[in-house]
Amino acid sequence: MLPEASLEALRTGCYCSAAAMLEAFNACLTKHSSSLSKLAATFPFDDHVWAATFSLTNLRDLEIAPLNVNAPAPPSEEIFCKIRTLVERHPLLRKLHIALACKQSIAAPPPEQVPISALQILDVENSPDPEASRGAVVAYLAAVLPHGAHVHDWGFGPLRSFWRKVAIDLASGGEPDQPGDSEESTEEESTEESSAEESSTEESSTEEESAGEESAEDDTAP
């Protein structure tokens, strides 16, 4: 057994939440509540585990997946109430990743109801594509995240494309693109590239013609 309050990092995960496992996990968090600074726990939480997580006093890096993927999610208000409590109870928190796997959409609370935090990294890995537009997502995150906070958007496919653009917009000052800006920008870039290629082709053709003329002159010279 580890000495009291000596564990600094803990990673665990499973698809179920058996009572014995939850009890052991809860006891571990309680025992090391003052030393744990990094926690990754990807399994469904019960109220006791939530309470034990709230009690951690030195938490800086948190990754959790507290919902049961095979069951309907609780109301949005209940989920965000717990997230709000996490932020309020952990002023040292710098990196947060919460996977909210559920079968229906979740409505985020108004920006004025989101507590101020010292968060530096918001991990959106594999987050679903929001129903809101990218501009609305950028505006919301710009309003609730501390200045300089970074959105980590690791992932693949269309989700990565959406969140990567969100991260870029936030990094540029939280100014969301206007609808269609991305398409227009892409078209402009494509047009510029085509023009550059045509110009390069014309220059090459001109150089070849000049070289041919010079060669012909050399051949006819006495």
C-alpha cells in the first residue's frame, strides 16, 4: 500500500462501474486527495466518486468520461452543474478533458453562468460536431475561456477539421469567421495558385522560345 497522500498521478478506465471498483477508487481519491495532481478516470461516475473528485485539492490535469455510454445522459443542467463545481473547486486546474458520450445533444449553459477559471488547455479530442455554427462555438469559447487558453484538437476526419478551425479562430483573437469566409478564402487561394501556375508556365514557355531563337541564330551565323 502507498503511504498516505503520496500518489501524484492516477490513470484508470473500464466500460462498467461495479460497486467494488467504485468503492476502491473512491477510497484511493480520498486517501491521496492532497497529493493527486493528474487524474484520468474513464468510467461512469456515481455521486461518491464525483464528491471525491471535487475534494482533490491539488488537481491540475483532469481527464474523465463520467457518463455511461449505454444509458441515456442525465439532463444538461445536471451535467454542467457538476462541471461548474469541478472548475470552482479546482483553481489550479490547467488542462481539462471531459468526454460526454451520450445519445442526445447537450445544451451548454449561457456564458455568464460559466465560472472563471485558470484553464490553459481545453481538450476537445473526438468531441462531436456541435449543432451550432463554428462562429457560434468560437464566440462561446472566447467568452468562457481565460485569455490565452489553448484548444487542443487532436483527432481525425471531419471532427478534426471543425475543431482545428475553431482552435485557429480562437488563437487569432476569438474573432469567428463570417459564414462563407472559409469557402471564399479557399477559392481565392485556389485562384491565386492557378494564376501562379499559369504565370510560371508562361514564363517557362517564353524562356524556351527565347532559347530556341538564340539557338537558331547560332546555327545560321557564318
